[in-house]
Amino acid sequence: RLDYELINEVRVDEGGRHLVVLPGRQGAGVVSAEVVDLETGETSAIVDDVDAAFGHYDVGNGIVFGRSHYTNELNVRALADPYTVTTALSYANDWSSADHHSLLAEDDTWALVSTITGNTLPQSVPWRDEIFQVRTDGSGGVRRLAHHRAGYTAYYDSPRANISRDGCLVTFTSNWGNPGGRTDVYVVSLKR
């Protein structure tokens, strides 16, 4: 039984065995996520700074993919062993962007990531204001798909890209450089 005053979000993995719970808290020494095995009832508490806890994330079939608050990395972990973390991509010292993740495709060997930067830093740094895929096996593979051209002043300006179940289409929103203006839906085909 989870004992929280506030539960921000819960998600069940695609296999239906694990529940990921975010209580809406973060910080050094704070349990910022829990993974519950729905068959055994075992709960694993993920401590923000100690366990490279994830903030923005998505769950696939037995895995969780997300960005760590403390290590500035995109990480993947098996929900059956949530304390073992594999780095999928490191942003190194570039803390300038936020991101959204999607593991909605049946094949979750690639995670979809869309980033947004709320400043005017040079766009020559990789991954800024882009939609791309990252291998979830830790090999460092990246597929760069598109620049979304969204201008950013508030959360709803971010593109929040998602992938289709069959992995062939990516949809995202963009105001095309006009923050607070009209937002349209765009589609990227991944069919080869």
C-alpha cells in the first residue's frame, strides 16, 4: 500500500505486470518514484539522487525510459530490476532543454524523444529542439528525425511527440516559431 498525500501520476507497463508511481516529489534523499510488481506486491522505492530517478518518462513492455534529475542522462531500466540503470544517452553539461518520451510502439528497442529549449542558445548543439529516437539497449544509437521549429514560452508550446503503435508514424505539435500562437499537428513517416 502506497502511503502518499499526493500521487502525481501512475502508469502500468505494456505487459501489465508493473505499476510505476510518481508521488510528485523530488530532491536529495526523496523517494520520487516507486515500482510495484503487481504479481508479488513487492515495491521498489527509487530515491531521486541515489538511484538516478526519472522525471519525464514513459513505460514500455517491462521497461521504463526517462531523464534523470541528477545525472542529466536518458536512462532505461528493467521494471523487474529497477535499481539497475543503463544510460541510453548523456546530455553531458547541456542542461538547457526539457524533453518528452514515448514508448508507445510495440517495439520498444527505440525510445522516441522530443526536446524543447526555452532560450536563444546556439542551435548547433545536438538534440536541441529536435525529435529523435534513442536505442534502449545502451549502445548509444540515435536516429535524428526532425526539427519541430516550436517557439517556447510556456509548457503547452512544447511538441510532446508520440510514436504510433506500429512504429511507423510520429506525431507532434508545433506553433512553428510563434509562442502562444496557433498550434498545428505534424506527422513524420518512419516507413522505409
